[in-house]
Amino acid sequence: MAASLELRELENLALQEELLKAMKLEVQEEKKLVMARLIQTNKMTSLGLLLSSMAHEINNPNASIRFSGYMIGKVWSDAVPLLDRVREEEGDFYLGGVPFEKARHAMTDNAGKIVENSERIARVVQGLRDYGVGGDAHLHQKLELNAAVSAALSVLACQIKKDVQLKTSLGTGIPVIPGSQSQIEQVLINLILNAMQALDDGEGEVHLTTRHDADNGEVVVEVSDNGVGIKPETMERLFEPFYSTKLDRGGSGLGLYISQYIVVEHGGRLQLTSAPGKGTMARVVLPTAHAASVRGMVSAQDGQHAADALHQVG
């Protein structure tokens, strides 16, 4: 009996030690989770401050740029008739090293582009502000997917290198959907830039396709490349704020994070699939107007059902 009691005591001590170890391990794991949440909260606070600072710092010089572009265009439009008269009387001449006729159109186009792109910057900054404070203003706008793709390519025209083969296949019959044209353009700019930067030695192919998935009530745009691909351990962190594999090349670690936020705010999803050495595909899926309204009705019904259930329990 004494031996049995001693053995029982030893077993109890062993169980207590195992319990203490388990409790310590659980506390450590909980501590890790809390620290991870604190780090994430700190990142988001920093992101909010960054966006606020960016909006202020960008808006002031951007307003000056827009006004300068407007004034250049106005002055040039007044000067053109005088210069036309000079050419008629004196013959052709050069401005900035190019013939007047060519400079005439180039100046008009470039002055317009200064104003146009300045307004684009203002819309992007406003989008960042909306991101910081929330809001559903985009739901009252109209989005043409193919037009968004064309606008994104127009912005990136000067950054597309000759060794990059850019191929587009834009679907027909794609319906206009609720959404912010400028915000989705910004998403596409980020995805196209990522695709071009993923090409090995800057050479390769980037494909853009759009289509209407009528069966699921969605419109889809895909950006794919045959670049170096993404490692699995990197893929897991791509949507984290401030995480980037290109920090040494000017990356901020915010492009994909904000892009995902914009797509989700539109009721859609941003998906990435990749294989190291074979390339990457980014897919943006957005609901059509009918699908978005149906989902809203379902969400409202689910909320009402939950409220009714709580009322019955009460």
C-alpha cells in the first residue's frame, strides 16, 4: 500500500509538471498572438499617419503643378496664332530643336497631360484619404473595366521597356459596374508594375485579359507574367502592410495591401497564384451591379434573421 501511494504521488507530480508546462506553453503562445496584434496595430497607426502626411505633402505641390499646366496651356493657345503668322511671313522655324508644326501639337498635348495627370494624382490622394477614414462613395460611381485597363496602360506607357512584350485581350460585352474608376486604375497600375518588375532581367511577357463571368455575376481582369515567380514563404506575407521584397529598389510594401483593400471595398477579391520560375497571375474579381445588390440583400436578410433570433432568445 505504501509503495502504491508513493507511485500515485509520483504520477500526480508528473501530471502537475505536464500541466504547468502546458499552461506555460499556452501563455507563451497567447503572448505571441497579443504581440503580433500589437505590432499590426502599430503598423496600421503608422500607416494612417503616413497617409495623412502624404496627402498634405502631395496636395500642395500638386495644386501648383495643375495651375502651372493650366497657365502654360492658356498662354500657348494665345501664342499659337502669333507664331502661325510668323511662320507664314518668315517660313518654318524651330522650337526646342523641333519644327514648329510638331512643337505646336506637342506643347498642346503636354500641357493637357500636365493638368490631366495632376487631377489623377489628386484622385489617388483622395482615395488614400477615403482609405484612412472609410466610406462608400465609390458605390455611387460607374466603372468600365476595359477603360480602366486602357487608362492604367496610358499612365505606364513611359515605363514599359522595349524588352517587355505587353499583350492585351479585352473582352466584349463587359457591363458597367458600380465602382471607382480611379481606384481600380490604381490597383491595375500596381499589378502591372509588379508584373514588369518580376520579369527576369527585365525581359519577358505581361498579359492582360478582361472578361464577363455572367454565370457568377462578376467581371474579371487578370494580369499575368512569365517572370521569376514568388516563393511560398513570400506569398504568405505579400498582403502585409510594409512588407516588400523590393525595399532596396524603392518599394513601400503598401501597393498590394492597399490594392486588396480597394478591391474588397468594392465587394470583390484579389487573388494571386504563382510558381517559382514560371511566373505569377493576379486576378481581380468584381461583382456586377445585380450581383452586388443581391449580396447586399442577402447580408441584410442575414442580419435581420440574426436580430430575430436574438429577440426570440430574449
